[in-house]
Amino acid sequence: MGGTCSATANLWHELNLEEVRARLATKTSAMEVLQAIWELEEKKCILVVTLLWHWWLERNRVREGEKRREVAGLAFIIRCQAEEFMKVTATENSRTPRTLKKWSKPVGDVLKINSDGAFDPATKRGGWGFVICDFAGDVIHAGAGVVLYAMDALHTEVLGCLAALKAAGDPGMRKVIAETDSMLLKMMAVGTGNFSLAPTGGLIHEIKEIAATNFTAFSMSYCSRLCNKVAHELASWGCRCSPNSDLYWDGVPTGMESLVAGDLAELLS
């Protein structure tokens, strides 16, 4: 189960799942394998499923001629994403009753950044987008751009956040809160883990550096997709941009007026 090559075995070892791998290897059918996985305790079950998913993606990458990623880096991504799934599941289960999430305005002289990424696994093309708003909910800056050769969805999410922080740092915006609908990005950007092992480690380091040096106050939080609609739409727009033709606006981007107005209207409902 999980392949016989040393890279596969090393990945299971890196995630402390050798015992599970040995147990799955004794199964004689796919149904038995699935049953054994579902019987694992929840945290380990999610970790195994995430491992299998990423290893399948990795095999496809190598088959298409791309370089195999380091085991430690891939294990880091798998572990972080499994933790993200656990947190999202816990959050969903704790909502009683379930409430509709709304975008919220920043307070005082703090500016809010919402960023997002978009990714097409079939073409490897992606896009990023961001929007920066003030205490009144007015858009003061926004941007979008294309990623011609994106590694994955996280890659575009990271690029969107980085572009937003660079844009916020230029005009001297001193107090910033950044929101993302990627728990993994949030964990890597504000956490203390060994993010350098990840393929996007260099970009994460740049995000941390800008946050530490360009702002007097900086924080990052996770938000649902419902709170990130404008940035999400800008990221989709970015996918359609021409290479080397990133777009920037001082104010509401043309065509986004209704989405921005919708966020503000929801605050009053």
C-alpha cells in the first residue's frame, strides 16, 4: 500500500505513520484499505487521507516531468493541511446555531487586507487578487495578477498575500490586519514552524520580513470564503490577465462595485 519506492516509505516515516502503512499493506482489496483508514482515530485518519492525496498529486507531477519535491517539505505541507482540515471541522461543528459569516470593517486607523488565489490544476495557470479597505469599508487600493506556472492553490494564495503586503507597505500604511481563507497560509505566515521546508518557504519568509519591518502593527486571521468574496473574484480575474500586466486600482476596481456594496450592505442587515 502506498507504493514500494524509498521516497514513499520515507514519507510515511517522516509523518510517523509506518505502523499504519504496514497495516494497510496487509489488506487485499481497496475496500479493506478504506475500511481500515476509516477505523483510525480522527486525527490520524485525516493525516493518512491527506498523505495519500498529496502523494497521488506528486506522482502526477513527476510523470509530467516535474522534479520530485523533498520528502521533508512534502511532509510539512501534508501535516499543516491535515491540521487545517481538523480546525475547519472543529469550527463547523462548534457553530450552534450556525451563523452566516460576514466581512467586517477594521477599527480606527487600521487597514484591512483581504487576499486570495485561484488555481487551475489542468493548466497550472493561476491568479491572485487583493483588496485593502479602511475603517469606513471604502476600498483604497486593490490588485490582481496572473501566475503562469503555479505549483498549487497555496502558491497562488501566498503570492496574493505577498502582493498585498508589498502594496500596503509602499504608501506607508502602518497598521494592518490581513485576512485569508487559507488556514495553511495563515499558519505558515504567523506560526513558528519550519516553513522553510515548504516549496513556498522563500515567499513565506518574505511575507514575514515585510510584516515585521513595514508595519507598526500587523496581524493575520483566517476567514471563511463568504468574508473574502471581493479578493476571490479579483483572483479569478487575475487568471485572465496577460503576463507581466498586473492590475492595480486606487479605489473600487471596475466591475466590483456590487460585491463591495454587498459586503457593506450585509453589515447593516
